[in-house]
Amino acid sequence: MARENKRRASGRRSPLAAVVLIGVGLLMTGGIYAGASAAVASTDTSTTKTALTVDDGKKLFQANCATCHGMDLQGTANGPSLFGVGELSVEFQVATGRMPLAMQGPQAPQKPVQFTEDQIRAMAAYVQSVSPGPTYPDQQTLDGKGDVATGAEIFRTNCAMCHNVAGAGGALTEGKYAPALDKTSALHMYAAMVTGPQNMPVFSDLNLNLEQKRDIISYLLYLQQHESAGGFALGSLGPVAEGLFIWIFGIGSLIGVTVWITAKSN
């Protein structure tokens, strides 16, 4: 009888085994549920998402843009005509938040975007249908696989005087400025070169051909994806920022040490 009780005692499971089994079961159930939910959500998104039409773009334009640009894109006293600007210019201006313009000024600042991507594309398609102009490039132009070294050379020659050699931007005259390019998308880099927004000149294929534009985009994307090899970039603003840093921290530290030594000697 004693032997039988001993065998039963030795074959008894640990009290933690049930807890472990329940935990494993819950994790497996939760993982399966999460995977199924994600699959259903992606399916619903793909089936319910509808592209807006040109007519939808016309309604959006007339409700949000016609006050300044006219019901038929002819322009008004408050805004220029949009004849010939093309869908690429509309996408750039609206997708960066520059338009709709809150108030007149030296330059339209970037603001939070007020429309969805579908709405922006629909308005751009409407403008393109009324008066065609520059349109979207092919994906190869935006792939970032051009010649980075050549792009850097072209950028320094044609763009660095305003945007800084590292694309950090810079001040212009009368309250205008060249924006920083550290977060600009490849499409908007191309759009800026082709449409010449605000103070920027238009770079046609006679100035910079498609391959050269691709090289510039590749260079700027390279800068975005790689940290400065020289350490802390100080905004990539060049010798002015570096000199200011030395004066404030370098000379300031020397003065502080000198005062400390003098106080100790006294």
C-alpha cells in the first residue's frame, strides 16, 4: 500500500504546469485572432477603398480653391491662373500644405495637409483635364538609384546657393527662404525642379535632363538616409554655425575654467 502511494506521489504533476499550459493556450489563441483580424482588415480596405473621379476633384476644387483661383482656373485678384500648371504642381502645393493659402505673404509656408491623398490626386486630375501641364514622372526617376556623386556635383552647381550644399535650406531676400530638403519626398523634389514653385526657377530638360534630375534626387535621398560622417552636423549650416558653437561653448568653457582657477587661488 505504501509503494502504491509513493508511485502516485512521484507521478503527480507540478502545480505550475496547468498555469503554463493555460498561458501557452492564450498566447496561441491571441496570435491566431490577431492574424485573422489583420487579414480581414486588409481585405476590407482593399475592397472598400474607392478612387475619386475627376468630377469629385472638380467639386473639391470649387469648394476649396475657386475663391482665389476662379471657378474655371482663370485666376482672380487673390490668386494666379492655373492654366498650364498641371497636376504635378497641384499635388506639390496641396500635399505639402502650402495650399490652401492662409494669408498672403512673401512665401507660402508648409502647414499640416488638409486633404487625403485621394482628394489631392482628384483635384490634380481635374486641373490636368482642364489645362494639361507637367505630370508625374515614372518610378525609375524617383528610385534613388542614380549616380550620387554626379548628383552631388550638379546640386552644388545649381542648387546649393539657396538650399545649402547639404540641403539644409537658407534665407533669401525680403522674408523669403529656401526650405530644408531633409524630409522632402522624391516626388516633391522632382516636382519642385519641374514646376518651379515660388522663388525656385524651373529646370526644364534643356537645363537638366531626366537623368540629371534622377541623380540629384538620388544625392538628396542619400543625405536623408546617412548620418553626417563628421559627427554632430549643427544643422548643416556650415562655418557660421560651427564658429558660433566654438565661441559659445569653447570660449565660454575657457572663461569658466579661468574664473574657477582664479577663485580657487584666492
